[in-house]
Amino acid sequence: MTSVFDLAPECPVVPVVVIEDAADAVPLARALVAGGLPLIEITLRTPAALDALRAVADEVPEAVVGAGTVVSAAGVADAVGAGARFLVSPGWTERLLGAMEESGVPFLPGVSTVSEVVALLERGVDAMKFFPAEAAGGVPYLKSLAGPLPGARFCPTGGISPASAPAYLALPNVGCVGGTWMLPPDALAARDWTRVESLARGAAALRAPLGGR
């Protein structure tokens, strides 16, 4: 199966989007794409999330839109039905992992321990979300995994900023990072899509080296 890292291989940052009003989804997605961040994770944290996901999938074909905060088999089905092209979970269970494997779309199960990484590698899953990245050990932790577990690749998410992102992207086992800094609450409240596009452009300039792919 195609990896999430292969969906937009030149995209170093995945915007992690929380949508309160589905009407904002399309202009927000267009701003992110225009800024160079086509890989967009819409989290299933609000009642508007599935409608937002569906709208972006239907109206912004240049975006590669996926669903985040997927925590149940029902959530997997709902997200794929709404047009999600990839799935991201904060953690995983056998049931959730099975549903993601059967979904037919790439996925990033969340991990924060070595045992979780090993268990996924045993299942043939080598693309993972490292969450919550900063709280769980950050760059030093992931760097320490590269030697004993070279087959695992990560998208660290959680507490990452423009200042810390380059250090993650320099790691050989990091394919991209997830972040929210290009989506400041005041810009979203004002529907300032020009500012979002500008911040996205800055994030897109944080190119990961080929070794992280």
C-alpha cells in the first residue's frame, strides 16, 4: 500500500486543522495548497469535521485531504466515506489498526513508545505518527530510535513549532511533521486566508532532506 509519506513527497509539514464551521473548509484548504502544503489533516474533533472533509475532497482536488483524530472503526468508515485519502490516529488498538488496514487508504497510527513501534513493525506497518512529539521525548527520542529501528518512519506531531521543525526534519527517520502554527486562531476567526497562505508558504520552505523520505 502507498505510504502517507508518498502522497505528497515534497511536503515537509502536514497542517493539522480543526474546523468549527464547514463553510471555512474550502477557502482554508485553498490557502494551504496555494502556500505549498497540499497534504491536509482535518481532525475529527468537531461536529463540522466530516462535512468539512467532504467539501475539501469534492471542491479542492489539488489537496490531499485526510482525517485525523481517528479513534474508532466507525470513525475510519465515516472518514473514508467522506473522502479521506489518508487516516491519522493519536494511538492504536488491534481493532482500530485492523479497520485502518482494511480501509484501503494509507494511515499513520500513533505511537509514543518503543514497544508500540516494534509491534507495528511486526505487523508490516512502517509509517507512524509520533505523538505527542515534544512531550514524549522530541528530537532526542526519535534520534535514538533510528539505530535499532531503521525501518520505522515517523510524522512527529504535537507541540512542534517553526523553530523546532527543522531539527525533526533533519532526522533520517522523519518523513514530515504535523503542525498548527500556520493556522493561528486569530487568523481563522478573521478568515484571513491571505495570512494563512503566507504562513503555509513559510512552512513549505522547511524542506525535509531526501534521507527522511
